[in-house]
Amino acid sequence: MKLTETKKKSIKEFITKKHSIREGVIEYIFGKILVNKLKNDKDFVAMANKLDRDMQELRDEVERLKAQGKRIPNSYKHILNID
């Protein structure tokens, strides 16, 4: 079953009202469930690892450009959130 934003909101409201639980606790529980499910998803883990490698390569490229005194492209700055 896919949990849509509407269903998630409905569940949060129901649990919050019925059990008098703060909304932050519900968010924490949803987050924990999501993390546990994604840890076991091989495609997601592979994609996350690739993203980490690509971001590190981009950081290394920016450092190389800085060392050479070359201009850093605006797209690199935007992605890495640097000025």
C-alpha cells in the first residue's frame, strides 16, 4: 500500500486526536518506519551511494578549480550551496 500525503495526514490527525499525542511524535514514528524500509531497499541504497560519490566528485572538482585559480561555474555553486 502506498502512503499518500493525504492518507498520512489523515492518520496523523486520527492518532493525534484519539491518543492525545503531539504531532512531532507522529512525524518521528513515520520517519523511523521510512528509514527502516529504505535501508532494506537495494535500489534506493545504490542510488544514495551513487549520489554521495557524485557529490564528492563535484566537491573535489571545485577544490581543483580553486587551486588552479579558475572560475567555478554557477551551477556548481548552486548545487553545493556556496558563494
